[in-house]
Amino acid sequence: MGVSRAAKGVGDFLMETVGEAVAEVILSLLACVVLLLACVVLGFLALAVYLNWSHSPRFTIAGIGLLSLVLAFGGWHGLRSPGRGRRRGLAALTVGGFTVAAVMALFLLLYGTGCDCL
């Protein structure tokens, strides 16, 4: 009776350990892929800002300001206490954009810093 219970305990421990190791490998690979994609996207954004700045500095500043306002509006609507009803239209869209940006930043902060892929 005691041997079978011990064997079951060892088996459960091994399954949990292997599962955690596999999950860590998957998260590390995902972090590397997301980090590489983020670098590519940031590179394209930097190129777009450079090309737009050489064409019209005023529109570049206006575009950056508009993007900042959209993210700030989404963060404000997402983090404030909910009122009556549900979010609609522009508020829902900006909360979604803010959420995606925040989750990507948190994911890269937690898993991208330990990635040796760059």
C-alpha cells in the first residue's frame, strides 16, 4: 500500500516538473518571437517617423500626439471605475488598444529581458 502511494506521488511530482519545464520553454520561445516582432515593428515605426519628419515635422508631432491621446484615453477609460452601461464605440476601441499595448509591455518586461535571442 505504501509503495504504490509513494510511486504515485513520485509520478505526480515528475509530471508537474516536466509540465512546468515545458511551459517555461514555450513562454521563453514566445518571448523571443514577440521581442523580435516588437523590434521589427519599432524599426518600421522609426522609419515612418523619420520619413514623415523629413516631409512634414508638424504632421509627425501631430500624429505622435494623437497616438498618445488615444492611448491615454483608453487607459483612462479602462482604469476608472465603470459607470452605468458598457463601453461603446471609441471608448471600447481605445481601451482595447491600451490593453494590447500594456499586455505586450508587461510580457516583454517579464519574459523578454531573459531572452538571449538578440
